[in-house]
Amino acid sequence: MIEGEDLELFARSVRQAAEAQSGPALDAALEAIGWEDALVDDRRAAVSTLFEVQGSANATSSALDAVLLHALGLRAQATAILLPALGECRPPGALDGTHLTVAGVATAAMAGRATAVVVAATEGKQAAITVPTASLAVRDVRGIDPALGLVEVGGDLVASGSEPVSGWDDAVALGQLALGHELVGASRRMLDLAREHALDRIQFGRPIATFQAVRHRLADTLVAVEMAEAMLDAAWLDGSPLTASMAKAVAGRSARTASRHCQQVLAGIGFTTEHPFHLSARRVLVLDQLLGSSKVLTKRLGDELLRTRQLPPLLPL
């Protein structure tokens, strides 16, 4: 476990790396720092530190691939991993004998990797199949946040070999926590931008930060962000896939609340590409969809409550 001065040094190094670069350059910087070693030694410190800074800086990296592969007990250096389709958290592959059907998305890391891991459902179990990326049909996902570099991946191919895995739910849970921290980082960035604007913008001879309506929106945003962070803390302590999905859902909903309120505070300037707000607003809409959207995860939790007629255990406080 990373503690004390070591944790402070690690966090400062990750912050400097993520704020200064993105994409392959950030991957190289994280490798130099030893971020993947930290992921093995103290996954909470490694995940929460990097992804919150990554969300705040609007940076990209292959860290989500590493998180999922690490949780599955697979090496991350030379391969990518296929993610479920947007909004979903089911395995992105289906295996019938040796016939593998693939439908999902992947991070920009796939472009630089010769192979990709596809987790597929087969006969009520999961198996990991490593396939050449050249055998997959890949299409850029431009959409609302092309800078994130997501690609849509599909294909029908013959699986030459598979490896049984039992940790898909745990891998998804760790990925959801990572994305939750990234959503919190982006939400805090939007709040900072709105707060700075409210202090600087003069209307009727005084800063708009003195207006009650503006202060209410900023306060509501802060409450939403702090609630998401508290839920993430509880999910780390509880350690179950259920609370991880709850934390991801809360973080996604809170990020949308932050985006809506901060846009209102920023008003017209927030709609322009000259102002950095749109970068975070775009990013949270896509991050909310990865590994289960807030709406899908909330509905699944409700369906499970109706099915079992039991409330989940109280979270650690």
C-alpha cells in the first residue's frame, strides 16, 4: 500500500504527467512513473489518483485497458481489451463453439496494439480470447467527443483458443470505479470554471457570484460532486460489484447535474469553443455511457430490488 510521503510524491508525479500531455505521450509518462506497478501494489491509490486528474485535465490514456486487464489477471503491456457497447456492461463477445461474434467499443489504445482481448459469454460462463486487431472491423466514433478516441469494434471470426475467466464482474466493477473518478474530476473542472466566471463576470455593477440564483446552482453542483465522491469512497470500502455500479451511476448523474448547472452560470460563453467548458461537458456525456450508463445501472438496480424484495446491505460510513 502506498502511504504518506510516497503517496504524495506519486500523486504529484501523476498529476504533472496528466496535466502536461495526453494519449501515447501520457502512456509513456505513466510507464516511466511506474503507474502499472502501483496498480498492482495499491489499486485504489493508482486508480483514484490517475483517473480524477485525467478527468480534470481532459486527458486520455490506455489506463482503462490496463485496469480491466489487471483485474482479469492478464498482462496489459502489449494488448488492448474490448469494452462493452455504449451504455452496457455485458461481455462484448459471444462464443459458440469456435465462432466468435464481437460487438463493442475500444479506447484509442487499440490502434497501437497488435492484439486485443475479447471477453465472451459462452454457456453461462466467460472466456477470454486474444485476437489480432487486424481481424476486427474498426470504425472511429466521432460523435460528441472525438478527442476521446473511442472506436466501434465488430466482427465474426474463428476463435483459435480461449482462456476461462471468472472475474468479468470484478473487472467491470474496477473499471466503473475508475470512470467514476474520471467523472468526478471532470465535474470539479466544470465547477471551477463556473466559479471563476461567476467571480469575474460583472453585471449590474457587481459580480454575478453575489446573485442568489447563481450561488444556488454552484452550491447544488458542489453537493452533487461531493455526493459522488462519497459514494466512490464507500464503494472502495465495500468492494462489491453492486456498490461499484451504484457509485458509477451516482457519478454519471452528478456529472450531468454539474454540466447543466455550470452551463447556466457560464451562459453564452459556455456554448463557445473558445471556452474550455465544452471539453468537459462533452467528455462526461461519453464517460457516463462507458461500462453502463447511469440510467441503465439505476434501472438494473431497481429491477434487482423488485426481483429479490431485499435492500442491499448498508454501506460503510
